[in-house]
Amino acid sequence: MPGLTAPDAAWLDAQAARIGRPRTSTGHALTFSAAPPGDQPYESTIAGTGCVPTRDHNWHDTFNALVWLTFPRTKAAMNQCHVAQRAHRADGAGARGPVRDALTQFDEDGLVLVSDDSALLEAIRHHRWREAMFDRRSALESARVFVIGHALLDKARAPHIGLCARAHLVCSGQLGAAAADVSAARVDAWLAGQIDDGVWPRSPRDLQPLPVLGLPGMTADNTCATYFDDTRQFRPAPRWRAAP
């Protein structure tokens, strides 16, 4: 978005008021403010007040606000899980642990990829990049991509070699609809339920690396099969993720 200026927090807060303010799991109506009250940790501030610290004219924080407005139940569930995990760590010192590490990575760089094609998802899981993103391109083009990571949205303003998402791969049957019919609201409700129930994520290993420039439309270069031989982006699977 060259030349565009990110809005201020007041404008984002007005959008929340216009469409209906999301609520945190603690029942607070969400607000976006450049000067949040108190000195609590970030996630505790949101849970305790409903205020999301938002810097004026900052794209990173703008995208965070927009994700809150698009996936409110998921963001509220992530916030609640952060707070609960922090409170119940055995050492009592607020150590992060694997669940919070995974949530942070997903919050920053996450996306949900929904496909009708389980073979496509398996190829991605095992880093068979040419198969997944070139040989099965029509299936990838038919998949739905829902971006949760606000940092990923910010980085996509100027995509670069090695840009990588942290993905949750979902077969459309899990959502009860064909991929073409899956809405953001359906993904939001389903994903929030997984987080609330402690089903997902358990650690960063639950997140699938996904090279963003391999997705259709991100660059004309990825219409050539040899593009996926570049191991700077399309890295082999680690041993624990490789297919048997």
C-alpha cells in the first residue's frame, strides 16, 4: 500500500462502534486506544479492560484491530488462553510455555487454509512443495485462506523471499461445508471452539510452515515448477514432520 497512511486509533475504534463491538471472554466491550489504562501485561490489559493498545498510524496495530473485528471469537479465545496459561504455569512466574508460544506465533503470522482436498493438505504437511503448490495447483486455487496473523498482513504489504506463514490446515469436512462455502464467521466460531476446549494448539509444532510466495497470485514466478526447488523458501520437512 505505497503512499497510504494507516489510520489512527480513534478511527479504528469508531469502526468497532459502527459494526458492533466484539467482547472479550470476560465480557468487556472492545475498544482501541493509543493510551490504554494501567501498566498490566498486554494480554491482561485486554482481558481486564477490553482495551486493545493501538498506536496511531501504525499498520501492524491497524491490522491487529481489523483481525479483531473480523475474527472476534478467535481473538477473544486466544486472549483468554494466554491469560489462563500465564496464571497457571507451575512456576508461578508467568513463564510462557508451548501453548502461549504457539498462540503468539499464530497471532502474528497465522492463517487457516481450508481445502476439500486432503491430499493437498498432506503434501503441505510433509513439505512436498512442488506437488502441493504446482502439481495440485487447481486444488490450491480452490482452497480458502483466512489470515489471522496481523504481522503477516503487514509483511504482505511488501512481500519478500522467505515470507512464511504459520498455518492451521483444515479439511473442509471438519467445518461441515465445502471450502467454497466456508465463511470467515464459520472459521471464527470453529477455531475459537478449538482454542476454548484446549484441543489446539498445544505447541508450535501444531503450526505448519507455509511459504506465502508459493500461493497462487502472490508472484508470477510460482507458475513455473522449478520455482519450488528454491530451498531458501521451500525447505525440506524436519525429520519429525516427514512422511513415514
